[in-house]
Amino acid sequence: MENKNYKLATKLIHAGVEPDPSTGAIMTPIYQTSTYVQAAPGDHKGYEYARTQNPTRTALQNALAAIENGKYGLCFGSGMAATDAVAKLLQPGDEVIVANDLYGGTYRIFTKVFANYGIKFHFIDMSNAENIRGYINEKTKMIWTETPTNPLLNIVDIAACGIIAKEHKLLLVVDNTFASPYLQNPLDQGADIVLHSATKYLGGHSDVVHGALIMNDAALEEKLRFIQNSCGAVPGPHDCWLVLRGIKTLHVRMQRHCENGEKIANYLRNHPKVGKVYWCGFEDHPNHDIAKKQMRGFGGMISFTLKSDSMDDAMHVLKNTQLFALAESLGGVESLIGHPASMTHGSIPREERIKNGLADSLIRLSVGIEDVDDLIADLAQAIG
Ligand SMILES: *Cc1c(COP(=O)(O)O)cnc(C)c1O
């Protein structure tokens, strides 16, 4: 599907997928093979060994590129494997400026793995992109951000980061997992690399772990493809197929995630026992204007505290929801509830966590696509 002018909903269904040349199968088959037969050495159909290329993966990579308005997509065995590949673009002595409110696993791989290789990470508040300038020096190579952030739903101005990155010839990496391509396309706003944990909204059904990178620059794609093949953190064809299947309904699911999210955010905000509600759709959210500028909706991720700010009360809510399942992860059709301080963000030291505004009693919701009245009733009985 070459025509780049198709709208997102059309690309989600068709991009990357061609009728299978051997049978005409409309859906890309799961090419469960490790190698490909050659007629003579070097005489092959573009596929030699499945770490390097696999047709199911190729279809997905092309689809992901199209839906992020990028030229190239690369798939990995997980979101963290995609993060790992990007960090391997760096060398000892290099410095990276990273948003301080980000996925716990990203914080962990930077501080516990890549810091050991002599790479320095500055974790800073990016709610004002201008803060980045104070940390740039001749060793800086990359700006790494996430928006909306996890779990505080802060918004980072991607275009403003892009301007600073261009000025100083830095790579801007945006983790777009929370928004998904349905809500925002960072490449259009100046990002060099978009990262996804496709485990979340792209897969959408809580049945696969998968990661992806999307970019426009051919030289950058070549370097990352070299790392993908050399390090080998590639996804299997069945997992690629699940993501390919998942993205076909991304727009339909996201529309409902957004509708349900808005209703639940407002419900929580009016609840007498609820303290602060974090959701970027509120007009008084500190960066709501930026959210409105760069996003097409506000999604179904919501965090909140209780007025009592008591750990016990938070535990009561976490243990008593019936539809909201207590689980890590997000972005699936089913609603999840989580406790960032002990779950997704358990790897961040408490002091660091509190300093960044992530309270012990914070509860995070991934609002699913069930009937919203049932979801609200479930929260009502759990909060009491
Ligand atoms: C889950 C997640 C990741 C890591 O992805 P995995 O697929 O779990 O390896 C990275 N960034 C964000 C924002 C995430 O939510």
C-alpha cells in the first residue's frame, strides 16, 4: 500500500499487508521458519535467515512505519529491547538528557545497565522543554522523553524538544507508548525516533510482549537495523502477527478508551474521597494546552490519590475492584488498576520517586473498553 495519503483508520487496516504471494491469503501468514532455501549461494528472495528478516515481521514493520508517518519500522522482542537498541547507538562518555517522570524499566536500564558502560544520564523535569538547555554540553548526544508520562500523565512539548534537538544536533527519542499513533505522531513534530512498547495499546489485547522503533532517516535506520540483527532481540513471527492483528482495531479501541477515560476522570474528580486526579484532558492540567496542540484526544490512562493519602485506604481500593484487575501493564481491552510505587515504578528509589511527585498512595488506572457504567460502579464500591 504505497499511497501515503490514506487516513489513519485505512492505514491501520491495510498498511504493510499484501495478499500472500503463494496463496493469496488476505492476512499475512505466520512464517514460522528459521531459514529460507536458496537456489544457489546468494540467489534468494530477499530472505536468508530469520533473525535478519521474516516476512511476518516485514509486514508489521511496514505497517508501523505507515501509522507513525515514518519511513522505517523495526520490531523487537519487547519495548525494553527496543530501548536497549537505541541506547546502543551511544558510546562511553556520551550524555543523555532524560525526562525524570518515565517508565520505571527505562530508568532501570539507563541507571543499572548503560551507566556501567560509561554513559551519563541526566534525569530532569521536562514539563518546560527549555529546562533541557541547561544540561546540554559537548558530550550530549540524545534527548529522551515520554509523553504523556507514566504514571503522572505530565505532558512534554515534543515540538519544543525537537527545536532544541535540531539546534544542537541531538537525537530526540519519544516513547509514544501511552498515546499510541492514534493520539499523536511524534515524528511529525520533530522526533527522530519513536519508540513503542507494542505490548500496550498497539497489541491491545494483553496477549503479547513486543517493541518497535519508527524513524525517517535512512542512515539512522541502517544503524538500528544493524543493532537489531547483531544483538538479536527480535520478536518471533507469531508475536508479530498478533501485533499486526491488534493494530487493525487501534482506532476503534482508542476511541472508546478516550470516551471511557473522560467519564471516569470526571467521576473521580467529583468523588468526595478522591484527592488529586491526573489526566491530561482536564482544562486545568498544567500542560493541557500543549496536550491539545500535539494530541488528538486524551486517552484512558488516569492516576489518582485519595484525600486521606493513606496507604491502607489505597490498598483497600486496589484489593476491592472486581472489573479493574490488579495487574502491571496497560493499554489492553480490559481495565487494569495498579500501584506504581510498588509495581511498575518499584525499581525507582523511594526518595527519587517522591521528589518527582509519585506518592506512595498513587493509584493508576488503565481504563479498558468495557461498559463505562459498570466500570464506574466498580470504582464506586471499591472506593466506598
Ligand atoms: C511497558 C512500557 C515500556 C517497556 O515495554 P515492554 O514491552 O514491557 O518491554 C516502555 N515504555 C513504556 C511507557 C511502557 O509503558
